[in-house]
Amino acid sequence: MNTATRNATPTTTRTSVFERLAAFSYTHRWRALILWVVVLVGITGASVAAGNAYHNDFSLPGTDSQQAQSVLEKHGSAQADAAVQIVVRATDGIRDGAVEGRVGTMLEKVAGLPSVTDVRSPYEDAAAVSKDGTVGYATVTLDGEAQNVPKEDVRKIIDTAASIEGEGVEAAVGGDAARGAEEAEGGAAEGAGILGALVILVFLFGSLVAASLPVVTALFAVGSSIGLIALASQFADVADFTPPIMMLVGLGVGIDYALLIFSRYRGELLKGAEPERATRAALDAAGRTVFFAGCTVIIALMGLVALGLGSLQGVALAVALTVLVTMAASLTLLPALLGIFGGRIQRQVAKRAAKARRVEGAGWRRWATGVQRRPWAALVVSLVALGALAAPALDMRLGFADAGNDAESKSSRQAYDMLAEGFGPGFNGPLIVVADGGGTKAADQVRLALEETTGIAAATGPIPTKDASVATVIAFPDSAPQAEETSRLVDRLRDDVFPPLEKSTGVELLVGGPTAATEDFASTVSDRMPLFVAIVVGLSALLLLAVFRSVLIPLKAALLNLVSIGAALGAITLVFQEGWFGVEPGPIEAFIPVMIFAIVFGLSMDYEVFLLSRIHEEWERTKDPQGAVRDGLAATGKVITAAAAIMIVVFSAFLLSPDRMLQQFGLGLAVAILLDAVVIRCLIVPAVMQLLGRSAWWLPAWLRRVLPKVELERH
């Protein structure tokens, strides 16, 4: 097909589904807007009326810790119930008569509080008082799992315990339920992110009206998605940390997608198109890119399902739904808003264009030319810098933050520190060893063996269950729950210490408890990560292969995305594991790497597709590989930079959150997007495309025949 024929094709080709969708939404703009308002209000109202049933399910069938928990629940062990510890420290010793009276009165009040089923005083158990007599703890058993006990009930326990403080006495409440009850409400981070994005958009477009449209589109999408997931939590396992992650991703992606379309719309206005024609052209071009980019994010998130990690699957589905709704809002709500405000935006664009003194994209064209002059220098320096930042990720330790990472003002952190001071660092992360069969006699042999094991500070038990055949022993490590020594201890018990005992006693020994469960979760994530990466990278590469009809471009995109993700994980490791910038050091949340990989890989493809679709358009038109890169970067550089800046602001705002997990998410996503937009899109991609030349678009003839043709731009 010659050039003239190819250029004539659009005049005889039926309009695309994206253009028809834009025309419908533009023509029926008020109906479209009202429909979205009804959807948002209806879903929000229904979710408020029904409430939510968020539930953290970190069960891992087949692991030692999960099997131990199942045995305890089946045989009616008290260790299967949630509990908190009321820790008391007294200068004169907790056995002092006056102190004992105050503690006893307080515990009587606690026993009468809602959700409390049992209170075991430190005066009933000599092991509950430290050797120097200054620290003791009471165990308060609750009537449900930690995440299901009402927070207000746990707060009453915290307040009651605090009532005895003063005159040399300190009291604090520790345990997972106490940590959950002290979690601060969100909102500040999201608000700061939206405000920052709005400021960038105003500077970009010079108009508050124009800047507001991408933000409004994102808010409609995120609001509807959160309501849907709250309703879905009634029927499926959805983790309680899902909504803030949905807001984090939804705001960034929503503003990003709307910006890509609006930027194309503005470009059409600058060419002289009327608002309706500009809207249809923008959706027909950028709308395709948004649709494809959204699909890549969803595919990446669906790869998490392959991990089979309980609540993580619910988080993946929830975020994928958010991206889907965001994509729908960008393709339907945004054209309606453009129809309502199109005349005003057209006048503002014309007025600003009249004042402009330079050609749009001229600076980016000069930048691309500069990189093309020294491609090897740009490539080598960039890769060395990214590799250096990614290196710390090789030593990343996965786990879960505990009370030792909380702010010192929190009751859970104070209880953690007092227990560590009085009983040793391992007291905050005991190992629950379950002897399934043999009863207390076999469990007593296990206790004796544990007391002789290096790394065990003390062991108590045996503790019988309602079934005489099962008993438990509680072992306290020498090291803190998050310490690497504790991880090695768990492995040593399972691999070396217990197998001979199982043979001699004929019972099955299982290591459970929160610390062991954390190790199992982290180990499972590490083992399944290669499969997850292979699925996500493979499917995304196939999509890029079909779109750009090139073998090397999908390979380049996959490798560069892996580099940027590695650098982001390296930054998280330096800050949160090594304690840079004064952050409390600790492990990286076990699911952070896979979640960041899925989200960043999808978002990086957004910029890859947006940039390369314009380069591909120029390549198809001119067959000049170097010129295509310059023109593509000139056309997209400003938009990609602005979109990245908005995402960075939104994601960085979550560093203001009190939640350590959200801080890690925010930093990881912000660093990844910064590197992707600045280093990869502005330096590495132009350099690689220059070095590859015409071979960048190479595709074997046999593959060209069988591949479906997918166009992101109408030529």
C-alpha cells in the first residue's frame, strides 16, 4: 500500500468505537454527567447503609504456621483466641501493696468491659513478672480475632489501663488488637495529593477550569470504586488496608489518564478544531492509549492472583476494579465535561496560544537531539545510576512491622518496650509450638528440648487444650521478632531440632504464632515471585508485540521496567530497612514488592505506550527512525513530565500517612515514576532507539503475517 492510499484510508473507514463513544457522551453530556452522579451517590449511599466487612486473611494453606493455627482452633486451645497484654511497670515493684491494689482494681474493671472474656492477672503467674519485679503483665483474652474485635472496645481497655498511671506507675496495652485500635484515620495524605496535583495542572494549562476536569474525573472514579469494594467486602475477603491503596492508585491513574486525553484535546484545539471535533479526535487517539494502558495495569494486577496469597488477591482485584472504573470515567465522563466547558476552554487555549512565543515541544526536540548525539554516554550513566540504587534491594528482608516500629507515643509501642526491658526482646514475638498427639507428656519433652536449644531464652508449658491429645509450648527467642536471628531460629527448629523429636515421640510438631506466620508469608512471596514476574512480563510483552509489531521494543520495555522497579525497591530498602532519614528501621512489608511490581509495571507501560505510539506514528509516516524519536518526544515530553509530576505528588503525599505500609507504598511508587519519567523516558529510551535505528521496528515476516494488527493511533 503506497503512502497516498494509506493517508486516504481514514476518510473511508468507519469511525472507531472510541470516537463514537466520545460523540455520544459529548452530545448527551448532561445525561452522562447526571448518570455518573447517580452512580456515585447510589453506590456511596448503599455502602454507607450496608457498612463494610473488611477482613485480613493472611492464611497460607500448607504452611506450618497455618496448620498449627488450624489444630489449635479445632481442639479448643486458648492460644487460638485473640488477646492483649496490659503491661505495668512500677518503680517500687509491682508486688508493692499499694501498686498491687491499684492494678487489681483496674483489672476488675477491665474484666467487665465489652469483648473481654478472661483476664489473667500477673499475680496469678510468677512467669508474668520480670526477675527484678518492676515489670509485669496481665493477659486479657478477647472474644474474637484481633481484626474483628470492635476498636472502641479495645480503646476502652487502653483507657482503663492508663487510669492507674502516676506516682511511679506506668501502664500500656500491647498486642495486634491494641495496635489496630490506635491506627490514625486517613484523609490528610489524599487531600494533600489532590491539592498538589491541582496546582501542577493549573500551571500546565493556565486555567482552574481546565485543571479541574482531570481531578473531578478521578474523584468520581475513586469514589465509585471505594463504594463498590465496601459492598463487595460483605461477600469476599477484602483487607482493611485496601481503601487507601485504591485511593493512592486511583487518584494517580485517574488524573493521569484524564490528562493524556485532555492534553490531546488541547492540541486539537490549537490546530483550530472545534470543541466537539477536538473531543472526538482526542478520544480516537489518546483514548486508545488510555484503554491499552489501563489493560496493561489490570493484567499486571491480575498476575497477583497467581500468588494465591489470601487477602492480597482481594487487594489486587479491588485495585484492578479501580483502574477499570477510572478508565471508564476517562472515556465517558471526561468527554461530557468537555462538552459542558468546551467553549470556555477553547477561548482560554486560544488566548494563551496568542501569548506564546515559542513552538510547542521545541525544547524537548532539542533535548532528544542532544541525547542522540551521545547515546552511549546517556545509556551507560543512566544504567549505572539505576543499578547502584537497585543494589540494596538484593538484601531486602521481608516481614511485617510490629509495635516496635510504632511511634513512641502509642500505648502499643510503650508496652512493647516495657516487655522487652523486663523479659527480653524475644518476649514480643513468642513461638507457639503445637504438639499434635501425645498430649502434655510429649509437649513436656518438647519444652525440655527447647530450653537446651541455642537462641531460645525460655520456654513455658505444656499448656493443654480441651482435647487431651494436643498441647502447646510457648518458646521465647533471644532476639526480637523482626531480627534475622529469629528467622534462622524458626528454620532451625523445623529442619534440625524437631525432626528427631517427632521420631522419638511419634507426635507432629508445628511452629506457629504471629512471628512464624510472618516468616512463612515472606518465604511464600519470595518463592512465588518468579512465576508472578514471568506472567506479568510475558503477557505485557505480547500486548506490546501486537501493538508496535516489533520484537525488540517489548523486550526493551520489559527490561527497563524491571530496572526502574528494582531501583524503587532499593530506595525503600535504604529508607525503611536501613533507617535512612531517621526512619525507624525494620523489615519491608512482605507484600510490598509484589504490589509495587504489579502497579509500577502497569503504570510504566502507560508512559511507554504513550511515547512509543507517537514515535511509531512518525515512523510509519516518515520511516526516519531518528526523526521519529525526536518528534515523538517533542509531542509527548511535556505531557509525560506533567503526568509523572502529578503521580509523584499524589504518591509522595502518602508519606504523610501514619501507616508504615502506606509510607512504603508511597515512596516506592513515587521513586519508580520519577525514575521512569525522567531517567528512562527522557534518557534511556531516546538513546536505545538511536542505537537500534531501523532495527528497533524489526519483525520476522512469518510473525508479521500471524500477528493481529492493533492501532493506537489513526494514521
